[in-house]
Amino acid sequence: MSRSGLIKHLMSDLLFLDSSHFAKLLNQCARSKSARDTSCVHACIIKLPFASETFIQNRLIDVYGKCGCVDVARKLFDGLLETNIFSWNSIICAYTKFGFLDDAVDIFEKMPEVDQCSWNSMISGFEQHDCFDEALNYFAQMHSHGFQMNEYSFGSALSACAGLRDLKLGSQIHSLIYRSNYISDVYMGSALVDMYSKCGRVDRARSVFDGMTVRSRVSWNSLITCYEQNGPVDEALVIFFEMIKCRVEADEVTLASVVSACATISAIKGQQIHTRVVKCDEFRNDLILCNALVDMYAKCNRINEARIVFDHMPIRSVVSETSMGVHKMERMKRHLNCVSWNAMIVGYAQNGFGNEALGVFSKMLESGEKPDHVTMIGVLCACSHAGLLDEGRHYFRSMSAQYGLVSLKDHYTCMVDLLGRAGCLEEAKDIIEEMPMQPDAIIWGSLLAACKVHRNIKLGEYVVEKLLEVDAENSGPYVLLSNMYAERGDWGNVVRIRKLMRKRGVVKHPGCSWIEIQGQMNVFMVKDQRNPKKKEIYMLLRTLLQQMRRAGYVPYVGSNEIDEEQLEEHDNALILLN
């Protein structure tokens, strides 16, 4: 027998019982969030003598609200012969849950009296709909009116502080919690870890976590996410394996954060996480986790594996019985769809597969999915890597006209990179100077790098001036311009630039590279004399340079003629610089 059939059967046996039995049926409807079942129970209640009782009417308002039938709940509320605090709180909860915040404020201000539940509903309602300032305003009012805070008050306030990245207020609320009975509450500990994480205070997040006597899966997830988003990223993996040792079962949130951490440091340990996902039916069809896997494989240069995960993603549909639920879930579905397409497009673009990225973009449009700003960054990046100059210009122009998207700084940066690679340096310069926002060091640096590639020193000098206006202490422009002078043999200007750097106190930080081999990360610094294997490294580099020269490699030194001794010195310099 179906759930609805069971409820109808029970109602036929309860026609002469009191309202408490129907209240139990309504509790079942609330748990299932079934508006249809609630209507069936309501239709039966109307025929009974206790139909107008405030108790049973309150239960109907509450359940209709939880099922998303806010209009029905309000109609019942307006028809009450007698109201109590539960009546008012029920309709406020219905309004705040589904984002009717103005209506909630109107009801709240008309309440003859408010209690802890009333304040908590307003705080959590505004916080859940990203109205963080308003949520904290109600929290402050609750405190000033002398109401007792509980874990829901504190939890919503901390989430609002996290949303605003308000470390100062979050720390003050932490002090309130410390003086309350909730400091040892596992829910509070998790909320504090999350708040400090979003405020960028990894040290405080870790301190709170270490001080927790009891930890839930949410606590572990909060700390893993903290390291994944703030760094050091490899610490997220350390915490994950500690979590497994403590026999705390990972969920899709855990695995998505760990996979994202692996993507950030290009650690193929993420493949082990993927194995866990495949073995568990509960996670296999989780869309957020699948998106993270696509991103991870793409950043680890495993583009084929990324495509396999993408092609086997679950059907993106969510069923809800209420019109409000359908609207909300459809909005989430569209967002997740877009994230999935973006992960694959950007993955192809970052790995140099420009045409493949544009192929996925075409399929995205064919599916009816609307691109967003991230999509267009991936598309423009793909055009740049594939050398598709005309296509890049077309997509850049079509962002506003065809897709209703305003070009952001990142889109301009992609276009400058595309034009710079193609040698269209003046056009790239014009695009920068026509930007509606202030160009940053990244976009000018992209044009300067193109000037070096195409040996346009005159424009390069102009770009360096612009770069130094934005970031005078950045050594990059000085070094690039110095290298451009060196390539054409203008050693006087090379010396002048180096002296200018010293005069202005600009220091070039040594570059580094790294590679993971057999689970161990190996880091190499420029001119590194502290590496325990430096002799073997430099010997190998000399061998490689000798083989390169035998294969025909000759370093470019501009139009100047050089002899064998100078060439040898150049090789030795390469060894030291690498």
C-alpha cells in the first residue's frame, strides 16, 4: 500500500478520534513534505467538530508551510479565531523558509509577543537567503532584548559572519559562545571552524578543531575544506587520512573537498578517492563530486579520464511535489549543469585542447544550457591555445549581444592573451585601454610577455611604464624588459634596468618548480645550492645541454655573433638558472 493509501486508510478509522491523532498524521505529512497528503488529511479534518481548534489549525499552518504551500498557510492563519505564539511562529517559519522575507518582517512586527523561536526564525531565514547584515541585525536585537541564545541563534549568526567574512564580529560571537553552555557543543565547534575558515584564519579554525572533545563528520569536513580553500592544500589530505584512521565515514562533501585539494596540487592521489566513489552507490551519482573529479583529472593533465567522468555523469533531475520546490530545484539543476559543462570546457582549454573545448561548448548550447562568465573564460582560453583568432573575436563580441553577459576583467585578459599570441599587439593594447575597469598587473603582464615573444621593445617599454604604475615593487616587468634588451644585445640597458631595480629596492624572488614522484613532492629552486642532490642534478643538466647542442640547439642571443667560449658560458648560466 502506498503512503497516500495508508494515510487514507488510517483516516477512515480515525473519524471519531480527537485532534491529537490527526496531529500525528500531519507530522507524517511534514516529514514527507507531501502537500497532497496534507490536503487529504485537511479535507477530512474540515468535516469534524474540532476543525476550528487552534491546536489543529496551527499544525495545518506549520505543515503546509513546510510543504511549500505558503499561500494556503497564510489563508489558514488569517482565518484563525484565536492565535497563540505557535500560530505566529509557524507562519513566520513558512515565509522565511521560502524567501518571503518582507512578509516575514511584516508578521514579526505585528506579533503581540515574541519568543526565542521567533527571533531564531528571523535570524536563520535571512542568513539562509544570503541577507547576512539583516540576519546579524536581528541577532543583535535578540541579544539586546535579553533573550537567551541557543545553538540555532549562534549557528546562524556565525554563518552570517562567514558569509560577510566578518572576523571581528565572528570573534565576538565566539566569546559569547565561550561564556555560554554551548562551547562544548559539536555543532557550535563545526560552525566556528567554518566561520574562521571563510575568514581566512586557518590557525584559529585548527585551534577550535583541536579543542573539540567530540567531533562529527561535519567538523572534519569543515577543517578539510578550510585547508583546501586557504592552504596549505596538502594538509587537507593529511586531515582526510586522519579522519579515515578515526573511523569517521566520509560523505560526498568530504570527497569533493579532497578531490578539489588534489586538483589544486595536481596530486593523482585523487584517483584513489575516485575508486572510493565508484565502489559506493551513494556517491557515484553525486553531481558536485563528479564535477570535482572532472576538475581534478583535468588539472592533473588526465584529460581522457576527465572526459570519461563527464560522459558518465548522472541525469540531472530533481523531483519535488510542490511548485516552490520545483522552482528552487530547477534553479539548482541549471547551476549544476553549467558547472559540469564548465569543468569540461575549462579542462580541455587548460590542457591545450582548444578545438575539443569548443566542441563541448557547441554541445552545451545544443542542449539548451546557457553559458555563464566561467564558460566564456574557458571558450576564450580555448581559442587562445588553438590560435583561433577570428573565433575568439566573435565569441568576445557575442558575450553581450547573444548571451547577455557583461565582459569581466578575466575575459579581457583572455582576449589580450589571444591577440598577443597572434602578434596583434596594438589591437591588444587598444582593448586594454578601452576596458571599462582599471587594468591590473596581470593583463599588462600578459601584453608585456607578448611583446617579448614578438620582440617589440618600443611597445614593451610603454607597457612596463603602465605596469609599474599598477605595481611598482613587482620584479617581473623589470626582468622581462631586461631580457628583451639582452636578446638584441643592448647590454647597456640591461645594466641600467638591473641598477634601477637595486635603487628602488625591487627584489626578484627565485622561481621554483616541483614534481610528485612515488608520493613524494620534489621542489627545485633557481640557483639552489641546498638541495641534497645538487651535484647529481647539475651533472644531469650539463649532460642534457650537451645532448641538446649535439642535436642542433643553439641559444638565441639576438643578432650578435658569439664564439664557442661565450656559448659555453651561456650553457653554464643555463645550468645555474635552472
